Amino acid sequence: MPQDVAALRQTLSIAPVIPVIVLDDVEKARPLAEALVAGGLRVLEVTLRTPNALRVIEEMAKVEGAIVGSGTVRTPLQMGHSVDAGCQFMVSPGASPRLLEAAEAHAIPLLPGIGTPTEAMTASEHGYSFLKFFPAEALGGAKVLKAYASPLSDITFCPTGGIDLEKAKTYLSLPNVICVGGSWVMPADAIEASDWARIESLSRDAAALKS
Ligand code: 3PG
């Protein structure tokens, strides 16, 4: 089936911010997910950019309250791996027709990425109305999505890329933004130092934002 809009809307409505996680250390997967969930960010995107990413997903999926998806999904094979690892959704930086069609064979929804109106319209023609706007800040930020709101009024976005707490507020004030993605809630040095309290605190600030 085309994009399961009801399932995605439900998932993307749970928290205003989706942490975008790049992690290879499987030992840190559970405490990191626990800190994010404790701070109120329950929807977690684990990018398939590290050798152990699928094992990280498996560990994070065991954390009570966590809803774990895969990110940086670029091939149909990665979709199968994502489902097998226990993902509940998938995210891609792009929206190639091959990827959009491959996602139809899977029970979990795909949030594909777009950067232009033409890409958004192409994804829409394939039945996708929830899209990631990537890389959000490099493409012009919230003012671009504001400009999309009227001509692409049936499309809802999750901007990702270069967003921090302040910028997130601006995006979340737009009618066509359901949530934002970002990595600012888990600075690399905090993960390195296993400073879970700091990550929980940053997550709490992010979770307090309203869409
Ligand atoms: C990414 O692909 O890494 C995400 O867009 C996260 O971006 P950020 O690190 O700029 O928040």
C-alpha cells in the first residue's frame, strides 16, 4: 500500500522532536534510549550509518516506551533489515521512485525526504503526504516550509538538518510541520562521557516544545 498516513501521523505526533541518532557502540544503545525516553522523546530514529546500527536498533527497541525507526534508508534491502530489527518506521534522506515503490511491500511506514516542490509533488503522486524536509537549514529553513504551506497544503513535513532548540520552535509554529528531527539533544561529548543526565535534560527541553 502507499504510505500509511494514519500510522505515520500517530507516530510523528507523539513528540515534537525526533532524535536522529548515529551510534555504533551497542553498549550505549539502551542507556541512551532510556535517557531520551525519560526526557520525553519516545520516537527515535537510528541512522543506518554505522556497522552496528541494526544491533543498536534491537537494543533500543527493548526500552519501555521507545518507538524506534531506522534512518538513512537508501535501499530496499535496508528496509527488510529495518523490519527484522524491530523498527516501527523508516526515514530516508531522499525519495527516489524505486525506494517509494519498495516501501509499499513493507508493513511499517516510510518517511521519505525531499528538498524541492517538484520532489514533494513526485512523492505526493506516489501517495506520500508526510515528508521529511532535508537538509532543512541548508535549504533555507523555516521560511521555505512557510512558503510551501499554501501551494502544497496537503503535505505535512518533518524538517531535519541543522536544527536546534530555538530553530525548532520556529518550525513547529508552522501549520505544515508535525515535528522536527535533530541531533542536538545528544551531543557527541555527552554520549562519549555517558552523561545520560545531560541528554535527559536536553530531551526534556525539546519535549516541552509544542507543535
Ligand atoms: C542527519 O541526517 O544527520 C540529520 O539531519 C540530523 O541533522 P543534525 O545533526 O544537523 O541535527
